[in-house]
Amino acid sequence: MTALDETGRTDPAPPDTLVATLAGAAYTDPAAFTREQESILERRWMCAVRSADLDAPGRFATVDIGRESVLVVRGRDGALRAFLNSCRHRGALICTEAQGAVRRNLQCPYHAWTYGLDGALVAAPNLSSLGDIDRTRYGLIGVASREWLGYLWVCLADEPPSFTETVIGAVTTRLGSPEQIDRYGVADLAMAHRETYEVAANWKLIVENFMECYHCATIHPELTEVLPEFADGLAAQYYVGHGAEFGSEIEGFTVDGSSGFAPLPDLTADQDRRYYAITINPTVFVNLVPDHVIVHRMFPTAVDRTVVVCDWLYHPDVIASGGDTRGGVELFHRVNVQDFDACERTQPGMSSRAYASGGVLVPAEHHIAQFHDWINEMCADG
Amino acid sequence: MTALDETGRTDPAPPDTLVATLAGAAYTDPAAFTREQESILERRWMCAVRSADLDAPGRFATVDIGRESVLVVRGRDGALRAFLNSCRHRGALICTEAQGAVRRNLQCPYHAWTYGLDGALVAAPNLSSLGDIDRTRYGLIGVASREWLGYLWVCLADEPPSFTETVIGAVTTRLGSPEQIDRYGVADLAMAHRETYEVAANWKLIVENFMECYHCATIHPELTEVLPEFADGLAAQYYVGHGAEFGSEIEGFTVDGSSGFAPLPDLTADQDRRYYAITINPTVFVNLVPDHVIVHRMFPTAVDRTVVVCDWLYHPDVIASGGDTRGGVELFHRVNVQDFDACERTQPGMSSRAYASGGVLVPAEHHIAQFHDWINEMCADG
Amino acid sequence: MTALDETGRTDPAPPDTLVATLAGAAYTDPAAFTREQESILERRWMCAVRSADLDAPGRFATVDIGRESVLVVRGRDGALRAFLNSCRHRGALICTEAQGAVRRNLQCPYHAWTYGLDGALVAAPNLSSLGDIDRTRYGLIGVASREWLGYLWVCLADEPPSFTETVIGAVTTRLGSPEQIDRYGVADLAMAHRETYEVAANWKLIVENFMECYHCATIHPELTEVLPEFADGLAAQYYVGHGAEFGSEIEGFTVDGSSGFAPLPDLTADQDRRYYAITINPTVFVNLVPDHVIVHRMFPTAVDRTVVVCDWLYHPDVIASGGDTRGGVELFHRVNVQDFDACERTQPGMSSRAYASGGVLVPAEHHIAQFHDWINEMCADG
């Protein structure tokens, strides 16, 4: 770290040195969060469920997206579908467990209205003679969905934005070309570990934290050991296409820099020994290293509460052969804990009069202003 | 359960097959609950306390009715009286325990203002020479009350509705004649058991659940064993005067159908071997079977929280002789738990956009629409 | 206690016998509390930290004043200073512990922006060449502060009211002359004990309780034993300059009336064997007895929640020689518990319709009306 030089000023004070952030109320006002639920969380593509978690017909998961409980189920045809998790009869939740399996149909446990795995109403007690009930009209209400990177993404908007532009486009913009992500074969990886974090902070603080590395020297000793350039404070996301390079003594992306596994088979030479971080607005982070991929999904639950689910994905051969992934998992788990601690101590400061009109972004953080602009734009649309 | 017949339609789609429910917000919006507190819970007759719980002068109970703490106390004259539980001096609660006893007077434990069991101010420290204090004006504020069925019913309205019409009338309408309930001698029964349930659901969901039996086949295996017609989905409340008949193998209203006790002495033959359920709006259910009576009192505490107190009442001789009432108690305790579980899984569905304009009532539930009309009418009055 | 005399009326009902209190909503409405935060808690002088708790440069404390986290730190020059506890960069709390120590500077643990103990920005990573950052402009935001009675008082107002008038003046008005408090040498006393109470009541109920002694006979048996005139119900604060005298058998201000310690050295004879209670609006109580001083600081956290910190202060020689202060500490600890229990049972009564337009003050409580007027005046100013 370099202190402000007291004497030797070299630059003539560029007017754009410090850029304003959002105001504090954006992180503390329940009305602001409601606006974001309506205009962002319930209108944009959200990464809901890892496809491989539901590996057979009848397997289902429930997940909270915005203010909705969404039910994802694998159909007899092998496809994943998403529905609002509410019976069309009297509104009970169809499924309450986070994950489970049904044999043939989805049956409401209150009055036994029964839906096919495609959502159509297939049976309702005592209604045999009432042929006028339109089974489609009273089927479960579908939610737009799309599989990509081995996850089912859902969108609660009536007219979802383009998946290609808003999701795939975010990755392409960050990595420089659409083929880069394909080489990691993310959809075919196997899960080594999943960790769920309950963070007492507004979700935007978590995004902003992920977007910059100005904090890395202060709170991430293990990560800056592996990626020395992070100690300089520039985020991997600052330059298009740039991946932070491993230190010369570092053998792998592990907590102590010891060797990991062979690089994923299709990587190019310039993807080896590098870490790429990608933010997909609003709630997904993808982290690429040569031998594994880390995916964060956020589920904001209140203006000051966010659940973060983090998956560590390796080549299936590594998992099948019982490879020891603990060194890799431990590295980013520590990074997560360090980051979420920082977000939690920032949350209370958001309500101070000192932050009423916001704080400032230093040059290494200026790209966060684009995220703030995006938030304002989305909420203005509502 | 009969599935919707896919081919053999017999009815030409009567337009009133499915009837709309209340909108979801009626079950989730705190403002709707406040309206119900003002227009229903604090204006209608509410069943507050079992009279026999307060069996001597000075015995008192406190109970929350709407947003008020109500103090019920038995006077030296043997009568029960109800008051707002707030000292006229500086407002402290006079009594804080749910039940207790005082010797002679009700004394505020803060500054010792002292009230007779009839509520009149009888003493206040240091005020001996201040004869201008009107003891009646500064007496505890009385609440309208009326004993019936062995309970004290209270009404917080300035001008209570007719008890005869709104409470006794509800029972008469259900049973077909005013003498029917009298034969059970409810006020003279003895309590075998009391159970208190904290239910995470709006109180109206609990009423609706109690009003219909369309769910019985799905969630009440023991009850439908005892009352086979319940498996068909028609509620005992659907026809005026109808009581559901015990199955031919059933000996008593017990969890396994084994024999209970002798029928209550004044029952007619057509009341034997039958179960009658009665809803008294807004918050009371009465269940009549030959050898006992089950009384539910609800105390809604928030838009999504309701306390339900359930008393099992038997002939005093059964209790005095140590009769084993466990089989009867266990049956309806299981029914309660099954019902409240269903209500709790329905509550979250009320906030889904799938339920924004409500769900539907099948023919066996159409009488619930009358309850919805009543709710709307009461709240419109406010 | 004297009961209202039923027959022998002597006074012709003076119209001012009973005076109205504030309305119940003043104690239950979150909007009323917000108004008080803005107009009182964040605008008046609040007693924040005992100076001796921070006995060396770099020692700091954090304390919640109104809705702000305030950071108090002792500088290298020995002075205490108060700041808003929020980093000027991205708003994180600078310090999170209630008390602690730093070596040289205050450093934000998120991105390492570093401030001197005087609040000036002294370093920020990567900003060496950016001399245009005004270190004063981006220093920690200072809060007005003033040491008195051995405590640091802070005021969040942009233009604080006169400390002399509003704080020292309150003590002078109560005791009759400005020299009275000086003789206790409060700033030089040592702390024997500190107790923190979490009270489920509005802070104004705690003030009102402290201002009157009409409740003493009812709830304070130990205190009225020591101070017999308290049994008559007149508060020590009722007459300017009056201190309640110890009972003739009482040797000291202890839980059983046994002897305490020698009077503080500069007391006058008329200050010996007397108890003086002083309310300093809005949140401080000072209690003076011959051999010790008890200071209450309140920290209101919600409309129905207040944290009270109580310090027992004795002559340093008593503490240094290991004198047994338990008898003195126990007396007021019991008084505190008795008072806060009373306040907690009063809080629920505030929301009763019986208290909607408030209660009444008897003559011994009439001075509480001045507090109510002050509250109304302060909030009207906002």
C-alpha cells in the first residue's frame, strides 16, 4: 500500500479522480429494495438451479426468486421446467422442500389437485363430471427458463429480455470473445463442493465487492499470494479479456499455492495459469481457473440480507477418481468469508448521515459506476 | 379421490362450477389485517375465557382481543366482568399473568391505584383529600360481555351487535333449530384437556379450512376412517342440520374408532353417532359428538399468525371417575395438527403473483364464498 | 398509602388535581420515535462515553447516538474526539467493537483508508499521485463534543444548543446553585461497577418514572427504608434544592442501610445524609449521595426499546483500598430493576384504547407535565 504522498504531487488533480457512488438509502430503504425486486430481480434472468441437481424425471427444487417461490422440475421428456409454486385451487405451496422427488405427478398436499410434470392439471378430486375446467387454464403457471453453463436460469418477466444479450453477452463482453467460456465446458463439470452463506448485507454491496480488487491487499492474504497483481488493487474485471496471472512460484489455484489438477482439456495456453472473474448482472459471479470453475448465485431476501450459494466445479474425472479438491475449495471459501465480512461491516455504515449522499470510487473502482448506472436505469424503467 | 375424467364429460359446464376466492392480499397485507381488527375482531362477539377457569371471586384472566389486553375477573357477587387491562392513572397493565387470583381488589402494581372487582376506583395513594376524583369516571373501562356455552364472550364495540342474532343465530342456522345445541349441556361439561397451537397462518385460512371437507381425504386419515362420508369431500357444514355419521364399524369418536363414553344424557337418537361442526364468525368453532364437545377459540395476532386454543369437554362424571379421554383427545389433536400444517403451507402461497387475484372454490367449497362475502361486508362497514 | 377517603371530603375539588399526560401513541408510534430521533436524540447533548474508559491515546469506543454510530477516540494530544463511524471512501464502519485500541491511526479494514486520531485522512492505497484529494474534506466527519462530569457528551446537531444552558443549567436548576455539583468532584471519581439494562419500554417512560416518587412506596421497599420521605410519594426532584434525607436509623446509602464510606471530601454539611436526583434531558440521570454518585445514560434504540447504562462512582481511595461497595451498588441495582419492570409493564398499556388520549398526573407528578411540554416543544421545532 502506498500512502498519499504529502509532498510530491505529480498529477494536476484530474477532476475525475473520485467518482460518486449510489446514495446510502439505496442500500437501506425497504422501498428501494421493493423497486429492485420489481424492476430487476423479477425482470432479469436469474440463475436458479444447477441442472445436475435434478438428474431424473420427477426430481424438483424450490427456489426463491424475487418475492416468488419457483418450482423447478425435470419432466418425463428430460427437460427442466419452472413454475410458480402455488396451487391454482386455493394457493398452497405444491412443494415445500428445497429439493426432492415425486414419482409421477406434482400433487398439492392440501386438496390433492394433481399436475403433470409439464404443469398441466391432470386430476382434481370430485371433479370428474366437471369437464368444463380447462386443464391448461388451471395448470401451474409457467416461468420462462433457459439452460446454460449447466444451470437453469429463469425470468419472471412477462416479456423476458434477450438471454443472449443480457447473460451470454455479459460473459462475452468481459472475456472478449464468445468462445472463451466454451473452452471450460462448464456444463459438463462435476460439483466438488457447495457452500451457502447468509450475508447480512444488501446484495449490491456484494456485487460491488466482487467487481473491484482495491480491497484485495487489505483482506485477501491468500488470494494475493496466488495472484500477486491483485495486491496492486486492479480488479481482474478492469480490462476486457484480462485474467490475473498466477505468481511465478504458484503451482495451482489453491489455498497454499500447491498444485491443483490438469487444466481443463480445451483451454488455450493463454487461459492457463490465469484467473478470470465475471459478473453477470444482477446476481451471478463466474470464476474461471485452469482446473476448476466457481459459480456464485445470489438470492437477495431483504434490503439487508442476501443468501449466496457457491458451487465449486471440477472435471468429472477429478471427482470420479476421488481427487483432493480441498485446497481449491478452501481458497475461495476463505475469499468468500473475507468478502462477506467486509460487506457486513459496510452495511451499517450505509445508514449514516456521513453516507447520505454516498461515498467515492477511486480510479481502480470506476467501473463500478457502470453497475450503479445500470441499477438506476433498470429502476427508472419500472 | 376421483380424477378429472378425460373423455366422458357428462355435464355441460355449469358456469358456476368454480367460484372466486378473496384475493391473496387479504391474507398477507398488514393493512388488511388492521382493517379486520378494527371492523371485525374489535367489533364482533369474541369467545374470551372459559367461565370455569375463573371459579371463585378474585380469579382473573387476561386475554388479547384484537389489539387490546382484556382483563376478565369474577366478582364477589359471582359474576364475570371484563375490562380494558390498563390503569386509568398512567396506563400500566393491571394484571400481566394469563391467569391468577387477587384477594380483594385489583391493584395496579406501579402506583397502587386500586379498583374493586367491579372496576370502580376504590383507593389511590395520597388522594384522600381529593374528593373530586370521580371514582366511576376513573374506574376501569368496562367491556361488553355475555356468558354462553360456559364461556365469557366479549365485544369491544361501543354498540355490540345482537348476541342472539350473531352468535346463537349462527349455531341455530347450522343445526336447524335452537334446541339442538342445548341438549349437549355444554356449559355444564368438564374440561378433559386444553391444547394451544401457534399457527403461522392468517386466521381466515383457518376458518376456510374448518368450513370445508374437500381436504379430508387428503390429510385426515383417522377422521375419514371414523366419518367415511368425509372422504367424499362434503363438509358437515354443507347442509343445514346435517351431522356426519360414524362408520358402521366405528364404536366411538376416538383416534382408532374404539368406544368412547355414554352419549351425553339429553341427546336425541338422531344426535347419536354423528359429528356436527359449527363455525361462529369470526373466531369460534364448536364440534359436537355424542360423548364430548370440542371448542376452538382463535386469537389472531398478526396477518400471518394466529393462536388457537382448543378445549375438549366431557360429562363431569367422566372426568370425576377418571375416565380415559385420551382416545378422543388424540383424534382431534391430530386433526388440528393436520389442518394447521395445511394452513401454514398455504400462507406463503398467498403472496404469489399466481394468487394475486385469488384462487377458486369447487362446488363442495362454495359455502366459503359466504364467509368471504361476510368479511367484505364487515370491512366495508368500517 | 392513604386510600381515597370515601366520606370526609375536605377540598372543593381543585380543577387542576389531575393533569393530562401525553397520548398513548407518543410511546408506541414508530413515526413519533423517528421524530424524536431527529428533533431530540440527534439534536441535544447526549452523554456518550465515560472519559476514563479511554485512558490512553488510541483507545476508542463506539456508541449509538440516535441513528448514528459515533466513534470516540483519545488523540495523541490527550483529547477525546468524536466522529461519525463511517469511512469516507465506501462507508464501512471504521471500528466495530464497543471498545478497543489502535496503535497509531484509525484504519478502515475494508480498503485501508487511514485516518489520524484527529480524523484527518493520512493515507489511502494507490492514491500517492492523486494530490488533489483534500485530506480534510475526506477526513472523518467530526461530531461536536464536550467533557463534563468525567464523561464525553456529544451532539449531532449542526448547531448544538448551549451546553451551559441545556446540560449544566439543568443541574443548576435542580440543585439551586452551580457550585453544588462541583463539591462531589464527579469527574475525579473511580468506577466501582457498571450495569447495562435492556429495557422493553419507550425511553420517555423511563424518564417519567425517574422524575416521580409516587411509585416508591409500591415498588421500592429498600429505597423507602433508606429514605422514609419517599414513602410519602413526593419526588426528590419536586422542590428546587431539596435532597431526600436518610432515615434516622440509616447509616449509609446501602441496600440494608448499613454504613457506607466517608462523605466525599468537599461536601457541605447539608449535602451529607441526603440523596439528590437530577434529570438532564433527554437521557441522563445523576444521583448524588454522600459517598458515591450514580450516573444513568440512556440509549433509546426503538420506540419500545431502551438500553440503560448505569455507572457507580466512588472516591478513588475507596476503590484503591478495595473498599466493599457491594451494599451501595446493590441498592440502586434493585431500584433500577424495580423501575424498569414497572416501565415494561406500562409499555403494553400505552397501546390500549383506554390510553388513547393519555392518562393523568396526580399532584405529586405534576412536574412531569413540564417534561411533556419540553418533548412537544422540541418535536414542534423539527
